[in-house]
Amino acid sequence: MNLTLSYYEENASKLSKRYESADVTTIHHRLLKTFTPNSTLLEIGCGSGRDANFMLKKGYNVTAIDGSQKMIDEAKRIHPTLKPHLFTMQLPYDLDFEPNSFDGVYSIATLMHLTKEEIYQTIKNIHTLLKEKGKFLFSISIERDDTDQNNKDLHQRLFTSFSQRDWVNICKNYGLNHLHAEVTKDGLNRSGIVWLTCIVEKV
């Protein structure tokens, strides 16, 4: 298990409380605008289950995964109705679903924890999982003042650094065309952290 995942395993309870308290009004509004009502969605990196629970209540058919078993346990505890929708899977190779299974995929604050090679493979896999014209929404930090020259924070979590243009081009290389991008402040009001939300579509 890598150091990033170990941190989430060891701090699942504390992190879940933090995630549940974050202001996610903007991202939830964007999720509802992006995905057609009642569609089948995959959430990658569900953490405390906050966003999956929101989308489930809005009538979407949600499957939610996370690489940390302890985070999945927290999600089940906090949001009991999510239990049958939650699975432990690690990126990029555990995305074990049939091709063309999902109308949409979304991932909030997860992809930047992967290596560059893992990001490429994950996006390639997402393209395979999406139905034609299926959309992928992802939010990642693109600026941080809490990482060192190796893109690690004090907890040794990895934060791979790509620019907005890089993210758009990577998606395009794997058959996902850019639809929308917006830059926002941190939902936990941390200074020095800037977020990018992108929406791309399978072609």
C-alpha cells in the first residue's frame, strides 16, 4: 500500500468529518447540471460518501468506489443507504466493470493522488467504461502551497501537478473531448489551494 492510501486508511474517521463539513454547493450544482436525471453513474474516490449520497437522493443510480477500505467503512456508517452501492477498488487496474456500463463518471479530489502513468491508465479505463456521449466530470487541485519539490505534502500524500491545459490534452488523447472547465477556491477555505473542475465527453 502506498503512503497516500495509508494516510487515508489511518485517518478515515477524522477525514470523513472534514469532508462532510466542506462547502460543496458549487460542485453539487455542477454534478446536477452535467448528468441527465436517473442516469447510471460511477463515482471514483467516494471518500465519506458525501457526493454519492447526494446523487443517490437526487434519483441517480450510483456505484461508488474508493481505494481505502476504512473510508468505505466510514461511508457506510455515515450514509447507511449507500451500503449496496459501495465497493473497495484501487486505481487504475481495479476498475473491473463491463465496457460501456455508465452514462457518466465523476471523481472529486482523487486523480491528483495518482502518478502520471496511473492517471493516463485511469482516464483510458474511464473512456472504456463510458457509453457513447457519456460525460466525465473531475475536480482536482492544480495549485497548492503545501507540497514539496516531489509533490508530497507533510503526510507524504502525492499531489501530481498538471496544468489545466495538460488535463484537457490528456483527456483528448484518450478520446474524451473538453466541454467545460472552471477554477474555484477551496471548499474548506484553505488558502494556497486552487481547484479545477473539468467536464469531458466520450467521442
